[in-house]
Amino acid sequence: VSRRPCRSTMSAQEQQQAQPPPPAAAAASEAAELDAANRYEAVVPHWFYCKVTDSRERWIPFSTQDSERLEEAHGSGRDKEDLVVPTSGGRYDVHLKKRQRVAVYWEEEVSEVRRCTWFYKGDKDNKYIPYSETFSKELEEAYMMAVTLDEWKKKLESPSREIIILHNPKLMVHYHPVATSDDWGSTPTEQGRPRTVKRGVENIAAEIPNGEPLQIDHLVFVVHGIGPACDIRFRSIIQCVNDFRNVSLSMLQAHFKKAQEQQQIGRVEFLPVNWHSSLHSTGVDVDLERITLPSINRLRHFINDTILDVFFYNSSTYCQTIVDTVASEMNRLYQLFLQRNPLFKGGVSIAGHSLGSLILFDLLTNQKAAPEEDEHSEEGSRTTSSNRGIEEVKEILKKLELSEYCDVFEKEKMDRQALFLCTEKNLKEMGIPLGPRMKILHYISSKTEMQCRAEPGSPLQRDPDSTDDGRNCQYRDVGLGQVSANYPQLNYKPTIFFAFGSPIGMFLTVRGVKRINPNYSLPTCKGFFNIFHPFDPVAYRIEPMIVPDLEFEPMLLPHHKGRKRMHLELKEGLTRMSVDLKNNLLGSLRVAWQSFTRAPLPAVEVASTDAEAEAEAGVEKQPDTKPDETPAAVKEEASLVNVGRLNGGNRIDYVLQEKPIESFNEYLFALQGHLCYWESEDTVLLVLKEIYQTQGITLDQPLPGSQ
């Protein structure tokens, strides 16, 4: 059907050229044809995939790198086989034969893939839609013929009986079919509103995404909080992590340009971990539906689907389901990632939002260091601690006036912990006489009783005389009050744990943990950052639980452009100005009152003026030094606060700077404050900075106020 107009055009041309032209005219005609043929250039194809959201199709271009890779595989002629091409940083596979795009790490609807050359403008959103590959070939053949012969006004009929007219290279239109009924049936006409037709992706102003570096330096697993939606637009964890990853790529280009140019770094991969669907596929939703009241149906459904996740986590039955899902999913993703990236030598970190951060914290507090790690990393410290334990036993024996038995205990390699586990039978087997045995057993029982009196319900604490600060009895175990569950082990040791908008501090307090031991650190993870928005209603601090006697602010997260937000600087400036005015006013009033009370004493007048001058100078100096020096001093003091080993001796709490519009009403932006982390450049930059710092790579320019 598409070639019919071409044949009629050729036959008309043959009729006009029935008489053979003179040789000179024939030569000129051939030259013109060659010139016209040279003007035709084959169209450059670009690969697209179709994303269906709310039953609406949207065609999205692959990055230039992925499109070239797909075109190369297509040009090799192997697309007739089931050839698989990894795209989007290895997170999606394209099956060339089936023309399908399949997610690798998570479940997602399969997307149609198309090799696109010709496009028409859609009706609803004015986005260009690609024609099918078969019809695009017909359009290209007709276009080539029109350019070669310089004959336009060509009509083609699409498979859906729509008409496309090629008026000239710049004007090509697509008409909807409008059927006209007559005795001979319905035929499509050129009526209706025409739609623009474009050839080649360069003519449709498509937003072709930038490609991602192939090298992956670090892997981060991201665990979501309550409910299936993770942001204010009710998007899934997959979409939110995609945003987080895209922001990280732009931050790498902006702040790690030197390292990128020197090919020291590639990128950080972020993979989502979904536990909500596994929890709600247990049949609990059916049970809840049975007991849910019929009124305010949407609100009750929202509560059942989101808020109740907190209660599920505090139930031993469903807590086990959640921690099993999170741990097994992270282990599965890790193994799959290593299979697809066999050359990967980087570290692994984990990040959790809201309830997800609490799940990860509980998992990390219940991890066990591998025996080989104990042998290698603690080989030196083990002999030191065992020697220290033996010395402690010697001190106890000395206190009990039993020093002559030190050699016996040293021979048996008896440290303090072993001593407290001894029974009378054990001591008798060691050859300790009855009298010394009674003394030792009485000492053990008295210390145990004292420990229980000091901390009832904390069986893992040690007595007050213990030199091991790691379990001093003034601190409760961090795992106290956790839901009774069998916490699975991870197949890797996380480098850093990032908590976004986290309620960890609140849950620990509710569980009965009032203080965290400064010497406590997560067994397999040495880094911990608690990042929150100042208006986030779910977020709580961690540092005051470690250093309760000292009041200090959280670390202010630097703006990614290298300065404080303007409204915060303005607010600080106005505060400083009001303090200055207040101090100056009080100083002036004080001087006036002094001069008024001293007025009747002329003999003291000269001396008093000097005193007034000194007092006034002192008052005036005070606001100059105090407001200027205080913020710097406070900042320096805050950054130097010892907050224990939970983050390797570094600060833990980091607060974002609110946006100018958010400062007008804290309550209005509270919900937004809890869901803002996915697109927060400042949050992403801190994550990247801390990850690359472990590899000895720093920002191009250190941000002011950063640690």
C-alpha cells in the first residue's frame, strides 16, 4: 500500500521521458540525480522503552551509551538469537529478540523496547511517539525516494489506516482517519487535525539521559520505612532510590570532578530493598479487612497499609518476617550484584529511611563478627585482653589475700569472665583448698548480687569494679527491649550505616535504654550517621544518649553549593543585631543611672567619668566579642565533642538546612520534612563524601562547616 504512490509517480516520469533526450541533456540529468542522491543521509536510530503509568504510555529514550550498545548488538545480526544487553548501569537487561526491557534486581513490569527513527506528536501531552519499526522503514524508504527524486507530496497509509503526507523535508504531517460512508464503503481521508511528524531523535527535542560510569566503587542498599509509598508523591522505593542515584551522579560531577578526570572514581550504586510487599502478602491484610470498620474507609485503609507497620514490627511474629525479608533480600542482592560485577572490589554500606533505619539498627546490633576477623583484627588485642584479664584476677586474689594462688589461675588461663563462671567444683578441681574457695565464691556472689541490684533486667552488665568500660553497669545493653526474634546474619560487613529521618533514639528510650555506652560500636559496622530535617516529626537525635550531661547542637549539614542558605544567614544576622542593640541599650541605661546617682558628689565626678568610660567601653566591647566569638566557639566545641565510638569517634547527628519557604511554617512542612531525603543534594553529598573518604578521596573544595 505504501509503495503505490511511488509506482504512479514513476510511471508518470517514464511517460514524460518517452522521447530519448540528447546526450548532453542525459549527462546533466545524471549529474543532477547524483547530486540529489548525495543529499540523502540515512537516519540515525535511537532506542526507546515504553513506561506505562496509570494506563498511560510514555516513551523514554535510553542513554546515548546504551542506545549505541543496543544498535551495535542489533547491527551484528545476532538479535535473532536471544541476545541480552545490560542497560541503565546494569540494573535492566534488554532482550533484543523479544524487544523487552527486564528489571534485574527487583520485580517490575516488563517494558517494550523499540528501535526508533520516525515520530509523531501525541494528542494529550504533545510528547512525540515513535512509529513501529516496520512502518518506520516504509517511511524512510518513501523519504529516501522523495529526496533522491526531489518529488514530494507523497502519501502513505499507516497500519491503523491513518494518512501521512510528506510535503517537504521540513513539513510532514499525520492525519487521523475520518471515515466517509458511501455506497462503496469507508475510505480514510485527510480530514481532522494534523499531527506533526519528525524524522530522527535529534528533531524531537527528547531529553536523552546522561550515561552512567561503568566503574562501580561502592554499593549501598536502601531500606524503606512504613507503607508502600516513600515520598509526598506516593512513589515506590524503586522510584525514590532512582532519584537518589540521579542526584548522586550530578553531585559527583559537581564536587568530585578532579577525581573523575583522573579516573580515580566511577560511581556509587544504590539498590532498593523492599520488605512491605512480603509482610502484607502473609494474609494479614485479609484478617485486618475482616475487623476494620466500614466508616472512613480510605483513612482506615491508609492506616492499615502504613501506620500499622510500626505495630507489626513490635510483634514478635511479624518482626521475624520483616527482619528475615530485609536480611535475605540484602544478601540476595549482594550475591546477584557480585555475579553481574565479578571485578567489583568496593565496600558495601546500608541506608534506612524512617522505620527502615530502626530495622537495620536492630539487625546490626545483633551481628556477630566472623571468627577469622577475630583472629586477624583482634589477634594482638586478644593477647592483650587475656593478659589484662589475668592481671584482673591477680588483683582480685590480692584483694582477698590469696596471692599465693595466682600461678594456679594463670596456668589455667583464668581471666575475670572465667572466674565469675566458676563453680565450687571447678575450684576444687584446680586444687584450691576449702577456705580460699569459700572466699572466692563469696566474692563472686556478692558482686553478682550488687550488679543485679544496680541494673535489674540487664543480665549482660558487669560489676562496678570492672575495668571493662564496654559493659559498665551504668549502661544498659543497646539490644535491651528488642522484640524477641532470631536476627539473621548478613553476608558482608557494612562500611557505613546511614539513617534518614530515623526514630532510633525514641525507640531505644521507649525500650528502656537511657544511655548508650560511649565505648559501644556496632559489631560489624564502624560508621553511623543520623541525618534528619529540622522539621521531621519522626526523627530523633542519638548523641544526647551518649553524652547526656552536655548540651550541644547537631552538626549543620553544609549546603551543597558551599554556603549557608540566605535566610539562615539573615536570621543569624538579625539575632546578632538584636543582641547588640539589647546590650548597648542596657549599657546606656546603666551608665545613665550611675551618673544620676553620683550627681551630688562633685569630688568624685572626675574619677567617676573615667569609671563610666571604662564601664561603657566594657559594655560596648561585650557585644562585639560575645556574639562574634560565640558561634565560632560553639561550632568548634560542638565539632570537638567526644560522642563515643558509635561512629568511630566522629559526630553522628547531622541536621539539614531548611529551605526559605519551609521556615515560614514548621507544621505545614513537617510531612515534607520527613520525605525530603530522596532528592536532597545535601544528604546525597554527605553520603558520597563519607563513602569516598574511606577510599582516601576528598571533595574538590571542602565545604565550609563540614567536619
